[in-house]
Amino acid sequence: MIEPVLANIDENFDAKLNHLKDLLKIKSISTDPAFAVDCDAAADWLVSDLQSIGFDASKRQTPGHPMVVAHHDGPGPHILFYGHYDVQPVDPIALWESDPFDPQIIEADLGPALRARGSSDDKGQIMTFVEACRSWKSVHGTLPCKITVFLEGEEESSSPSLVPFMEANKDELSADLVLICDTTLFGDNTPAIVTQLRGLLGEEFTIHGPKMDLHSGFFGGAAMNPGRVLAKIIASLHDDAGRITIPGFYDDVESPSPEVLDQWNRLDFNTADFLGAVGLSEPAGETSKSVLEMIWSRPTCEVNGMECGYTGEGFKTVLPAQASAKVSFRLVPGQDPHKIRDSFRKMVEGMIPKDCSVEWIGHGTSRASQMATDHPAFESAREALSDEWGVEAAFIGCGGSIPIAGHFQNILGLNSMLIGFGRENDAIHSPNEKYDLRSFQKGMRSWVRILDKISRG
Amino acid sequence: MIEPVLANIDENFDAKLNHLKDLLKIKSISTDPAFAVDCDAAADWLVSDLQSIGFDASKRQTPGHPMVVAHHDGPGPHILFYGHYDVQPVDPIALWESDPFDPQIIEADLGPALRARGSSDDKGQIMTFVEACRSWKSVHGTLPCKITVFLEGEEESSSPSLVPFMEANKDELSADLVLICDTTLFGDNTPAIVTQLRGLLGEEFTIHGPKMDLHSGFFGGAAMNPGRVLAKIIASLHDDAGRITIPGFYDDVESPSPEVLDQWNRLDFNTADFLGAVGLSEPAGETSKSVLEMIWSRPTCEVNGMECGYTGEGFKTVLPAQASAKVSFRLVPGQDPHKIRDSFRKMVEGMIPKDCSVEWIGHGTSRASQMATDHPAFESAREALSDEWGVEAAFIGCGGSIPIAGHFQNILGLNSMLIGFGRENDAIHSPNEKYDLRSFQKGMRSWVRILDKISRG
């Protein structure tokens, strides 16, 4: 049943690649208002393309860039596919080896690749799914299941219209399962399904001491230095074993199952390579945890910025009136950002000496996402990916905080599977972004296999 | 013998005040090259004025602004008087209530005062001594002792020419004792002789971790954060009792004698007022020491600046590649800045984890100065000041680091007495600088008494 579809993909590979190039030529940079017309053009292109496959597709206006929503009927489960057609800016343009919007085939580390802005993030990934549908429809005259395609044009500019649109269109966007294609393989060859994402909590605080900057000769030794208070607070956040000391911080942490941990341990992950790539050699987290646990399933507390006193050239013997820090927490399933915020603030406030005060700015919060991997689609997708790639697919975590899966969960009550075919070296958000042709081809073929397995249950 | 001189001062007070105003009208701002000609004019004015009293005075060129050196013969000991004719810039000019170079008599907290840039720092103070000499000469036709006046024009711009000039003119500047008039009373009414000054050591260091800024989602928890390392270092510099933890830091500290400490304890000093003026209430230094000890005779370690990661508006979940700090030490008699630097660096380097490195920038060092208060001139000056002010004069410390006394000690082998009549509220280096007329009058009278007592041994 799927063999002719896979064969159709291979036979029409060049045509599909040229078609992707057309989409990549559209300069749909969402952050820069100068490219609003290009974003609109990309949406139009996609609407037209989805219509050509038989989708009931339309461009939907928002206060920002438009959404593309397309429906196609079919038997079995209802799948909602999410991707984004907007791309990052191209600066610094001088570092590009060719025009970012004139796609070029280049030779990359694992074979030929397509170089263009958006090739990997996310137009190439979108088109793996769209082309899988096209080939299926072309061979069978129908699709294996009911499919809604939902594409946004503001992912690279914080998605201001996304939540309101989802809330206003709950019924239309309802489905049985969400497929998100905006992630990478694990390492070079292992297909992966992201099953957990860390949440985020951002805190900023300023410690005020003397009412003005003081001369360290006249007051030094007698006046409280807020820089010293700040350092004591930041230093106290971790113990010598790398654990975070905020009271109750780990109370609600849900650890991955032994099966998941066991699978992580079997992954082809090299700590020396991972850290070596950024000039490090020793894991800095909890001494009792593996590096994959540190970045996927353990919460963190990191100082992202710190400032006090004179930081320019030379020296100024000032005793600063204030000192400030930005601290962020990556949260894991089970943790409540508001509870962590309260406990953190209470701990900090307990360390403020009598002559100092603390002023807070709360930044964003998002909970971690934990996908319901006991949903049968996860096992189906894993088998399908393993079949295509000849390597056992992995359930992995992601240390970053991708809010989209949380929105589908919270607003639409939908479970998401994040499956992507990008690679860490695709240089997304950087000059010379590329997408391996292997990723494009095996990506399309992967979706055929996944849709087939999911549809057959 | 001195009564007619004191009477002469009082009788000619208005003329002397008008004469000081003439000097204050000269815009001798040393840091701004635009005022070089004014600095030169101030030196000429002083040369001419000292010649009018009978000094053999001359302007001496340097690579910067000129020195004024003037000699007058006399019996007994040879006194060298030091002051500076240059002044601070006037910015922010909008905050001045009258033209900074058009001296005005104003009503201040303790009576009339002269408002002008340089009135207290240091032209008014210089002229207390010069006018004392003028009145003495006018009454007696001679001076009570041999006197050299040595005035520089670069004190407010780090005195680049001072040490070379002193070294090149050792013989000419030799004397028995130095009098420096650039300090304040203790509190409102207590005449004071500064007998110890703290030294200074400035250190700056940067901790390097990952070779670039990292995404805290992808690396947070696994990669060492240099901000955390920096905080641990700064936090570890003081123990809970406020003592500095650098190994050997206190080893060579010479404490004031019990007599000096006893005298400090008897001074009219109010901790609540001192700290309250800058919005604080609790001394932050060693719990076993008084506030005057903290700021005069105990060494300090203060962070003057700290910087890492993102410190702009909003939030950036960066895991910073580096973190840096500026730390200064106020040193007390006995401490060797180089030994302290070595011990500090060794301690910091011992706290740098394997994946980080530290880079150093050494800033200036100066030793503390301890005057030889057993020199009989100190007791003579104290008696003279007590006579004039009707309050027992105090031997006090100074928490700042005035290098001039150290230069006289190290280059010329001379002991210095720092005696000044400014007040803490004179707003030196700020808008609306003033000098109390009481300071000017009693300052002149004080020098007459001091020169008399010192000359008679």
C-alpha cells in the first residue's frame, strides 16, 4: 500500500525539490515589517499549493501575519499538522556564501544539501509533510486519514497571534493528534520524537543598598555593598553537588520512567563531543545525573545576566548603590512555575540584609510539556521512523522551551508529537542555513510511513 | 608674639577674602585642555602673590601644568607646605546656583560661606596658609621659620607630573616636615590632623567558560556558567562576621595604638548619622570593630563592578561565555599591596573550575601611610589647633587613599601633617562648592598658631 507512494516520492524528487525552492525564494521574514508583503505571498503560495492537492485551504487574517488553514477529509483519525512559513532575518548578510533567497545545492558533511534561509527552519520541514500528502493523493486519489494543516507566519517573532487564533477557532482546529515538524534528528542518523519539553521561568531583581553610589574610601568597610549581597544570593543557588537549593524546588519533579531513562542511556550520545563543541569538558549539573538528564529532564537555574557598579574601561572605586541579576529556570514536568517563583523570591528575600531591599520584575513563565507517550500513535510513529531510517527511533527530550505543544495541550486538549528531520548543524538562525537533501527525501518518506501506521491504528 | 598677627588677620579679613576671590575667578580646571591657559594664569597669580610677601617664587614647567615653588628663609625648622591650585570641572553646570567662577557670599548652615569652584578644594585652603604668612611678615617683618611653598596644578587629574618633579628636585624640596592643607575638620567643630591614610589595590578579572554564549535551553544544566563561578568567588571574600577570607590578608595589619583607639572612641561620632546620611543603618564591616576603625584602620575588599551575560531591557536566556568583576582593596599600615594581590589571585585561581580560566588586569597599587605621630610637631600642632578652635584637636584616620603623603615619605623621606579646615558638606567635586568663612578665618589663625608652636619646638 505505501510502496507506490514511496516510489512516487523518489521518482518525483527533483520536481519536489524545485517546488520547495520556489517557496524558499519568498522573503517571508516575519520580524521586519518591510517583509509583510512577502509573508502574505508565502501564505498565498501555500494556500494555492494545498488547494492543488485537494485541500480546502484558506488564508486567515490576524492582527499580524496570516495563518494558513487547510482541511482534507479522510478515514480514521484526524491529524492536525503544524509548521511555520516565516523565516529568520538574514543578518549578517556578509557571511552568507550565496543569496539567502536564491536556493543553492551545496555539498555538506553528509552529502548534498539545499542552502537557503528557511530551508531547515521551517519551510523544508513543512514541505516534507505537504509532499507526502501530494504523493499519497496522486497514487491513491485520497489521503489515509483526515488531515488539517495549520501553518503560522509569526513563529520567529514570538507568535503574538497564535493563542488568540487558536482560542477563536477551537472547533475548526480540533483533531485527534497534532504532528509538529520543527525539530531535529538525534545526532546524525537517529530519527527522534520529542516527548518532553522544559518549561521556563524568568526572574529579574535589583538589590538596592545605599541611596547613592558611595566613595569606597570614605564608606568602604562600613557600608553594605549590594554587589556582595547579590553574589551571595547567586552563589547560594547551587550546592557543591550541583543541586539547586531553593526550598521545595525538586518536590514536584516527575522523573522520566526507567524505560525512558534506559533508552536515553542507550542513545549514541558522546558527552565529550557535546561539551567539546563549545569548549567545555565537564558536565556542570547534578553530579548524580547523566548529561542527557541534565538538559532534558532536570530543572535548571542559571544566571543569564548580572550587573553592578562600574563596568567600563579602567577603574572606579565606587561602592555601588544597587546590583541586579536576571535568572532563568528551565522547568520539567510536574513543576509549577508560580510555585517555583514564590519559593525563589522567598529565599532571596530571606537573604536581603536589613539595609537593603529587593525589587522584582517577573518575566515569562511556561510549564514543561510531557507528551502522553502511551498514546498508540507514539509507538506507531516510532516503528515507522525506524523502518525508514534503519535505526531505532528514539523518544528524546528537549531542553528548550517550545510553547506550541503546550498551547495545543492547554487550548485544544491535544497531544502533540514533535518529529523533525533537521540537524544540529543546519545553522538555523545563522548565515548559510541548509537542509540536507537526505532530510528532505527521508522526511517525506517518513511521513508516508507514519500516516500509514497511525491510520491503521 | 602671635596676638598681633592674629589681630592683623582679623583686621584685614575682608581684604584677604577679596584677594581669595581673585584667585577663585581663574578657571584652572586641570582635566580639560581648554583651560590650560587658566591653569598657567593661576600659577602666575600665585607666584606673584608669594613674591609680594617676599618669597623667592617661580613657576616651573612640567609636561603638564606648571608647579609653583617658593622659598622664604627663616630661623628654626624648615617647613614645606603643599597644596594644589587646580580645580574640578563644573559639570553639571545647570545645578549651580551662581556662576562657579564668580565667587558669592552665601548663608550656609554654620554662617556665611564663599561659594565658588575651588573655594574649599583647594584654593581657599591654600590661601589660609599664604595669608597667615602675609600677616606674620607684615607684623614681624620676617617669618617664624624657613618655609617652602610647593603647589601643583594637576591634583584633580591624577598628578602625572608630581612624582617626576619631586624626584628631579629632591634637594630643592628637602625640608624637615611637610604640611598639607587639603582635608577637613572632624564633624562640624573639631580640628583634626590626619595621621593615617589607607592604601589601595585595584584588581579586575574575567572568568572565561564556554567559547561562546550558549542557549540556556540546550546547554543549561550541563554547561558551566561563569556567572555562577564569579558569584561564588565574590561571595567567598567575606565571612559571616564581615572578615575578609583571603589567606594571610590580616597578617601584616598594624593596628592603631590603644591611645589612638581610645581617642577615636572619645570623638563625637554618631554611627546612625553617618550611615543614615546615605540611607543605611547598620555597619557592614567586621562585627568586632567600631565604624571609625572600619573606615580608617581596617582593610577592605569591595566589589566595585560586576558584569556578565545580558543586562539590557527584557530577557535573554543566554548562558554567558564570560563574567567579570572589578575588586578594590583599601589597605592599612603594614600591608604590602603586592603580597595581597598575590594571595587574592591565588585564592581566586583555586576556585576556578576545570572548564574555566581567569584573565587578570592589575590596576593601581599604593601603600597605606602612617604618619610618625611621635614627631614633636604633631603635639605642637594639636595644641595650636585646640587653642584656636576651643575644642581638643583630634588625630584621625582617613579611609581614602591620598598618595601625596606617601610620595613625600618615599621620595623625600619627609613626614607629613595633613591639616585642613574644609567640611564634609563643602560639596567639593559637586555643584555649589563652598568654604565657610569661619574655615577661612580660623584656618589662617590656626596656621599662625601652628607655625609659632612648631618654630619654638
